[in-house]
Amino acid sequence: MIHPATVLAIVLMASMTYLTRIAGYLVLRHRTLGTRAITVLEAAPGCVLIAVIAPRFVSNSLADILALLITLVAAIRLPMLATVIIGVVAAGVLRHLLP
């Protein structure tokens, strides 16, 4: 069973990711944006995702470290959605297989 705090954390992170997208649109919808501003707005949801996985870099779990390495390799070669899917699957499988 999923712990209620985990569900709450997932819902809050998803909400914050959505809010970073919609807030930029609402605040800047009547302005013409330069390429630099567009780049910053597109990077914001990725920053939220990084904040979620960053604590795993100091984990003592072999499964977490290996999943991070797999995700980093995927991030070098693949788009974000594919990288997220690979990272989640790698973490799940490795946590199941490794103690």
C-alpha cells in the first residue's frame, strides 16, 4: 500500500510542475519573449524533477545509484519523457532485484 505522505508528495510535485508552466503563460501571455526567456520557462519543470531525484545521489542503496547512472546515460541520448520513463523503470526493477 502506498503511504499517504508519498501520494501527497507526488500530487504536490505534479501541481508545482503544472503551476510553473501555467504561471509563465498567464503572466507573460501579452509579451513577446526572447529566446533566452523561452529557454528559462521550458527548463523550470525539469528543475522540479531534478529536485526530486537529487537526494538519491547521496544514497547508500546500490539500486538507487545504478538507477541514477542508467538515467544519466539515457538523459545524454534521449528526450526528457523517455529519460523519465527509463529512470522510473530502472529504479523499480533494481529496487526489486537488489537488496
